[in-house]
Amino acid sequence: MILTLTPNPAVDQTIEMDEPLEPDTVQTSVGAKFDAGGNGINVSQFVRALGGETTATGITGGFTGYFIEQSLSEFDIPTDFCQIESQPTRISTTILAPAREGVQTSRMDDEDDLPRSEYRLLQTGPEVTEHIVDLLVETVREHDPEILNIGGSLPPGMDAAAVDRIAAAGDWETAVDIHGDVLTDLEETYEYCRPNREELEAATGITVETITDCEQAAKQLHEMGFERVIASMGSEGAVMVTPEQTLYSSAVDVEVVDTVGAGDALFAAILWAYEQGWSDEKALRAGVATAWKLVTVTGSSVRDLNPQDRIDEVRVWEMDG
């Protein structure tokens, strides 16, 4: 079983506007969407879509925390969150609006052709006490998973030492997908780590512009104690550094509809594949095939992600460097 722990989940609110945002003006949206968000929560959704067994835990509070638990139940994902009373779970707001230079001048204009701007408002999340970290440790011990994934940002009051403590509390394999500046402060040994380009740069100080840069930075993280580093480079593919080899898979050339959650889908499928006993190469191919399927649909809330029908089309090379 893959247990995911999201320390700082969010209700992701996406608001769509049909006119540019204006200051000091009351404006009405044309659409709004609410989703349960956070790296660990996404990974649980994708593991479930792959047919794997998963449970989601982490920290929730208030009416927004209730929304997250109800959302996951609709996808048949068991939850066991630790409740916090100080504040509700945060809301992360994305506003999609026409860019000011792309103001629609005629109702006959094609809205799909208008340039759009994206505005993102992120809350920090509720303050976490040592008591809540104690509850997280107890919760993970009770579930005793094969793989524990700790993912997303850390809320105020929670630091790398708390992540180390949770990882070291049992015999499970621990995967982390957290911000790069936190990665450098971790002291335990972790079996899996999934940084993106920005997190690689923050953790290593290496400017990542090419696949070779990515390989160098991923190897540096491996030397810091992360047994397997899966570095995702978006449309440029992914690099995997293991104790035995360094692998690279290019992204598949498809018509991309939505990239939201692609990195989490990649990581979820790789963890799921390792739980099946698959090799490093086959696990990477499964991850790329799963991300490939996800980007061809809108949204990250999916119910079926079978990589088998495309896994043989994914190419993996062993890097010499």
C-alpha cells in the first residue's frame, strides 16, 4: 500500500473571467471550479486510477478540510487526516482572465484565440504544532505502508526535521516531493525523490537548462542520500538516477490539452510500478506513459490511468555521463 502524506493541502479554486481584471471594480466570473489539491493528494488519486491501493493522510482543518476528504471519498480513496483547529485548510486561487492587450472588441471574436493571463494567489496554511507532528507519526505507524510519499509544501511550524522524524518512524520506503530548499536540510536516507527543474536548482545551485544539467544536478542529489532521483523536465522528458545507472526518457510527442498534475502522475506511476516489483527502466517507462495519458485530457481528477497500452512506445536510454 502507498500512503501519501500531504502536510499542507489546499482547495484549488480556479476562476474564469471573460474580461481583464480591473482594480477597484466589482467583476463577475463566468466559471469556477474547486478541486482537492496537494502533491500527496494528487499521487493518491493517480495511484487509485492505476488500480493500486492507497490511503491519503496529512493535515486538514475546517470546512475546506472537510471538502478535501469528501472529494477523495468520491474517488474511493480512504483518508485518515490529522485535524487542526487553529485555521481551516488553505485555499489556492487561480484566476484566468483575458490579457489587457487582448481585450475582446467584438462578440464575434473567437475567445479561444485571445491571449490570457493567469493570476495565482497562494495562502501559507495553518500553523502546525509539535502535537500535530506527533499525530502524523502515529498515523503513519498505524498504517505501516510499503511506501510512504511525503509531498508538497510545508506549513508554518513544520520543517525538515519533522519530515526526517516521520520518515524514520518505521521500516517503510519513503518518497519525497517537496521544495528544493527543504531537500538540502533533510538528514535521513530517502528511497525516492522527485524534483522538478526549479527544485533541482534550489537544492543544488546548478542552473538546469539542458538534460546534461539535469543529470548533473540529479546525481548531486543522489550523493546527498536520495537513493533514486526522478527529475522531471516537463516537455523535455525525465532523468532517473539509481545506484546502478542513470536513465533518460524523452517526453512523448502528443497533442497536449492540460499539463496540470503531469509530474505527480509520473511519480505516482513510478512508485506504483516499484510496488509491483518492476525494474528501474520499466518503472520509468510506466511513469512517462502515465503522464503522457494525463496531458491529453482536461484536469487531473481522473478515474482510469492504465499505462500498459502505451508503455511499449516509451523509449528509455542509459546515459553515459
